[in-house]
Amino acid sequence: MTAHSLAEYLNSPDFESIALSLVTQVWASAGTKKQEQNFTATKRKLEESIRLNVEAESELIEDISRATWQALVEKSFENASKIAATQGESPLTRAALLKVSACHAASDAKSAKVFSNIDDLASFHNFESQMRDQVKNLHATMKLPHAGTTKKVPYSKLFVEPRLEFAVGQEQEKLLANVELQDMLSTSHRTVILGDPGGGKSTLSLKLAYEIARTTAHATGAQVPLLFILRDHIEDFKANNLTLVEHLEGVCKKPYNVEPPQGAIEYVLQNGRAFVIFDGLDELTDTSLRRRVVEFVESFVYMYPDVPVLVTSRRVGYDEAPLDDSLFRTVNLAELQREQVRDYANKWFLLDESVEKGRRSELAKSFLQESEFVADLRKNPLMLSLMCGIYASENYIPANRPDVYKKCAELLFEKWDKQRGIGIPLPFDAHVKHALNALALWMYSTPKAQHGLKREDLIQFVSKFLLEKRFDDEVEAENAATKFVDFCTGRAWVLTDVGSDVNQGIYGFTHRTFLEYFAANQIVRQNSSASALFGLLAPKISAAEWDVVAQLSLQTLGNNVDDGADDFLQLAIDKVQEEDASPAARNIISFCGRSLSFAVPKPGIIRDICDKAVRISGTRRNGASPRDVLDLKDFAPLESVMHSSVENLPSVAKAIRESALKLVEEEPDNARALCQCLFLSNIPVQTMGHSATLPAANAAVWQELNRELFAQVRDKLSLHSVESYWASQLRVILGEISITETLKSFGVESLYGVDPHLTQPFVRPLVLSVPNLRSPYQSVSRPYENPVILKQATEEAGDYLLQLPTPWFSPSAVLKQLAFPILRSAHAACAQLEGKELEAVLLMLCPLGELLADEETYGHGRTYGDIPTVISKWARARRDPDFTPGALATLRSLSLDSKTSDFIERWIRGDVILVDTNEN
């Protein structure tokens, strides 16, 4: 019995949580065994956990605990270096890891105390089972998002697995990779998923909760999904009177109707048995409230470090209150690819019972052909579903989003209901439409109403609206309001039951996108001129709030009023004064830039938007100094116009060309202005973290324009290369000057891209430019990079280093942060390089090994010729002479030139110091 219960325990999430905690702490403490005494809290947690889970006498329990602990510690130290080698993170993440490690210890201490007061885990495990069952019951199906039906189907009947995009490689060379959610969760403990409205974020959250609940072997290792829909807790967040545990207890009770035993939530959190999903961060429309919730989520991470966490949010506006990127990995929910659109459409039409079975496949095929002209719209799952519904009924595809919503509303209110034999008690074109618009705006602009309203509150609002607009008699108004509410709540796509309050349901819009569409309609009805509409929306646009509502309002105004969109955009442009590069100005011009993806303004307005985007992005942060600090976010206005529609693309490209060249001529010493011309096509890719991917047609235009601009402004580099490292390095890459000139001017630190005056994200430092040294994610060369010149520069740098007196430099704070990711990025086998190129690379990386010598970055066993591991092994020998023989053996196996080999041997033995770390 003892052996059986012990085996079960060692395979349980409880033990897995303790192992994760210990390995994390070991890794953070650099793998030195003298740190073992700091793990007493974890040890006590293990002892208490074994006492509760293993059936044995108390004396045997002590022996089992002791043996298990010793084995666990041994394995943790053995594996810590392997983890560092394969999953190394950035300096910020590493710093966060140290903080999380401390939280692991604190969590273990707390958990051990909790365990010591528990005599029986049966009630907790029963609670877990109930929660899994309820999540499976509630979320085993997805709603059909069309035809006003309440029908639900299994995910396999309609769901198309989305792809997640994320940036890989160093800041100097971000490329895009994409994976499915399960793959991401198996490698990322905490993730933020950003997506567009209707992109499927909430459906993905529901399906993930279901998948976790239905399997005990999920990629996350979690047992209990806790889906926390943030909009449902707005008032509680404002009151700030509940802990997260109390919030989660409330989630269990409503909607899952499970009463957690006292301490059960704490138990599943402390032991990593829960997976917490925070859905809809963007639905907290008040930015200040969203920042408070972000702090709330981050504090949760530190308090419960074992818990996997997923956060979903819309992309636009996320940067106004982002989560700490050292704690969370940020990925993008990719648009549907062509094959996914085809798969979804085929599934959709097979489920549409209004179409004869024999015609469904044929209709799907013709839909795909005829919707090709609005291929960008159908990349969004919600828009694709609505377009399928419209096509099934009308054989017609609207050309823009407001028209899609409008057509869908008309169909859902009238024609689809008529097809199903449902009488229409209230004509849509009468007061129903206006009442729905008014209700949507009220709910959207009233935080308390966003998470749903009781039926009586809905009737009261609509009754008041109708009394003002249509009826004189209160009774008649209330009767009409009651019919209206019954009418809307009887159509699942309009208002749906989102909860209950004792005696009556609570209703909200089924999808936020429709809430925003009807709210935008009402805004434009109340503000029918461009000046009135801009007056209302300007504060929201300036603060990067209400982005979708503002875009829909602008589109609707453009459809309703001649030159309405043009006049609105002109007012926005005029609001941004010359030389104004404030956050508000950036947000306004970025909004105008995004509008070029759907509006087609007059050429003059396009020129003005592009000119402001170029000038704001190219404005010096500190005024007079050419030694500016560049931040990718500073280029957001320029990046926004680069997503313009095909109709606008020629005009936008021409305007950017003219404005960018003009700014360089006006301000030849302005680094930002020059960088916009030199690296234009890299801007969307490198800011991709919170932006949509460029369409292929756009990317081709910007690449071609980038080549033209580069050729026209490269002669300006000489004005910057005396004071700015990046310009000097670029001239080296272009073969205009030698690397020796750059090193003499900027010091050895410049090999690593470190310039005390300028952080420049576009030019790769020499140590990351060696062609044979790049990882697969960094393999794409820049158009101006010549492998022959780079090889010559690398070898010349090696010769220069050997001639320098030591120490070579005093490290800046920036290099201390960059040392680890640079070393990690040099993942290549020594055999990939040869001769002087290999010798130069090793010499350039030795100072980084010296900086990281105390961190146990990589293992000290066999190196398999891996360059970062070789450097780490040598650096460890400097600290611990016991490792010197192995380090020297590795050195000799490389057959380096005698001068280089002798120098590195003296460094390994500690006779040479390359980095002066003396604070004085």
C-alpha cells in the first residue's frame, strides 16, 4: 500500500509543483550547493505533502521524505544548468526569475503551513473534480455565431485551431514564428494573447478551459481551469475590497455553481494545480482601472508562481497598460490563413440548416470565390461567420465592416426570423433600431453596465428612451419596452443571458463587436457632423481608448455624410501642432494612420497624415542632441500608416518618401530621421509584438521603397559615425571604414552594440553579424550586409583585441544586461567557423563569459563544441580551479593559433582580466 501511494504521489501535480519550485530556485541561485540551506521552506512543504498523501507509519514517512528530498535536490542541481542552456531568457526575465524564485520560497513556506493544518485532502480533490465536471458541462460546445440561433455544436464541428505569432531573435533582428496554443503553453508558463476584435480570443479561452478540464495530462500540467472574465468584476475592482482568492471563489460559485471548501482555492493555487485565464483585459475601457488590474495580475504571479496564467486582450491600446514582459510572453492571435478560411467556411455551410444539404458544399465553394475581393475582412473569424450568413441568405458580400454589421443586423432582425416563421412584433427600421443603438452606447460608456443588466433595468432604460422619442403615455412606453427586451433577449446573437441575480437573468451583448457597432451608430446619430463627432471622440483617441468604436464611427460618418471622414481626419491632423510629439499627438496620428486601412481620403489628407507620422516618429526625444535614444514604440505613428489599404498604398508610399527625405535634408544630424529612411521596412517587423503582420503587398512596397531611400541617404552616415556607434558600425558593414576605426572611437564595448549615447535597435553589432554564427532565427541577411566584408571585419577585430592592453574595458550597466542574451545568441558549433574567424569570435565572447562567471549560465560538462557552453566552461574555470584541466583540454582541442591559444589559456587561469569591474 505504501509503495502504491508513494508511486501515485510522485506522479501527482503536487510533487511536480514542488519539483518546479526547487529547480527554479536552484537555477536562480546559480546552481551552487551552498545555497541548499535556503530551501528549507520547500523541504518542509515536501515533508507535509508526503505526510498527507503517502500511507505509512510516521517513522517511515520521515525516511521517505528524507530520501525523496535528497534525490530531488540532486536532480535539481543536475538539471539547472541544462535548463539555462536550452531555455535562457533575457536579462529582464532573468531578474524576474530571481524575484519569482523568492516567491517560490515564500509560497512553499505558506503552503507548508497550510498543509500542516490539513488532515484530509479528499474534500479538496472532490472540489477539483466538481469544477472539472462543471467546466466540461458548460464549455463542451460553442455557439453558432449566426442566424439568431441558440444552437451549440461541438468544437470539432466548427472551431478552426488558430495560430499564434511571436517575435524571435534579438532586438536587432526580430522575425516571426507561429505555433499552436498547446505548443506555446508547453513552453511558456505565463502568456498574453493579443488579438483583433472578433479574432476569437474569448472562444479560445473557453475551449482551453474545456481542454484542461477534460484531460489529466494537459500540456500545462494543470488540473483545474479557473476562467476569470474581467468585465464581470469591474465594480469589485473599483471597490478594491476583494482578494484574488475571493474573486476566484466567486467564479466557482457563479457560473459553475460549485462551493469551494475553505482553503481549497489556496490549495490549488499554491500547488500549481490551477490554470488561471484572465479574459478580456481590453474590456476594462478605463485605462487607469486597467493599470490597476495589471498590477493586480502581476502581484498574483508573484504570490502564486507555480500557477500557469493566460491573459487575453485586444492589440490596440494594450501598450497603454501592458503586463510586465519579463513575467509574461506576449504573442499575437494570427489572422486566419487561406486554408483556415476555407476550412471554416466549409464547416459553417455544413451546419446551416436553412440550406439544402446537397447545396452546402457548392455554396461554400462559391462563397470563397466571390468573397475574394474582401479577403482581408474574412481573415477575422467573426467577420467570416457573418459574411457566410449574409451570403447564405443574400448571395451578396458587403465591402466594409460597418456594411457587414448593418446587413447582418437587418437580416437577423427581419429576414432570418421570417424564414423561420417568426413574426416580427417591432419593425427594425422603426424605434427598435434606435433603441438598440441607445442601449448599446449606454452600456458601452457605463462601466457598471458592461458586465450585464437585469431585465428590469433594461426595460426601465428602454421605456425612458421610448417615452422621450415616441410615446406620450408611460404605460404604452413600458409595454413597448417590454416587447423590445423580450424581442432582443430571444435572439441569442443580440442580448444573451450572462448570469443571474436571484430572481431574474442578467443580459449583455453576445459579442462585444456588436455592442461597439450599435454604440458607434448612436454616437454618429447624436453627433452627425465631423466637428461634433471629433469633439466627442478626441479625448478618447488621445488616450488610445475606444479605438474600435472610434473607427466604426468614422466609417459610419463617411458613409452618411459627404466628405465626413475627410473632415474628421483633417480636424484630427490640425489638432496636432508642429513639433508636438506628445503621447496624445502620437495616439491621434496613429489613429489617423490606422484609418487608412479602411478610409480613402483625399490625396492632401493622406499627405498630411503621412507627413505628421514621419515627423512625430522622427522627432528627437531630447531636442538638440543628435545622440538620441531610439525606442521602437516611438515609430508607432509611422508603423500605423504602413498598414494602409491597397487603394491608399501608392499615395502613402509617395508621401512617406517625400516627407522622410525632406526631414533628413532639414535635419541632417537627426538620427531618428535618418533611421526612418535606412530601416523603413524593418519598423513593422520589429514593432510586431503588439501590431498586426503586414500584408504581402504592403511588405513588398516598403521593401522596395526602403532600398530607394537607403541609397539616397547613406552618404549622411558620415555625419553621424563620429559620434554614434550604430552609424560607424553600419559604415563598417558597408565597407566604407575599418572596424579598427570604430573600436578606437567607441571602445571594445561597441562590439556588442553598446553605445552610452544611443540604443539603436536596427543595426546588428559585429558579434551578432558573423554569418556563420547566427542562429536559424537570425539567418536572414540585411540587403546591405556583405558576408565577405563581415568576415574580414571579424578577423580584423580579433587582431585588434590581441594587441590591446588589458583590461579591455569597464562594463556599462547596459552590457551587464545584454551579456547573457548576446552569448545565448551565439549558439553555433565551433566547427562552423575556422581559423582567424573562430579565434576572433572566441576573443569577443570571453569578456561576456567573465561578466557571467558567477551565474552558472551553462553547464560545465561536455560542451559538444557549442560556443556559449565553451565560453561558460572556461569562465567557470576562472572561478573554480578544479575545472581548469577540463577547460584547457577543450581549448587545445580547437587547434587555435598559438598566440590566441596562449592568451585564452592565461585568461582561463585568471592571469588576465578582460573586464574591469572595479566600481572605483
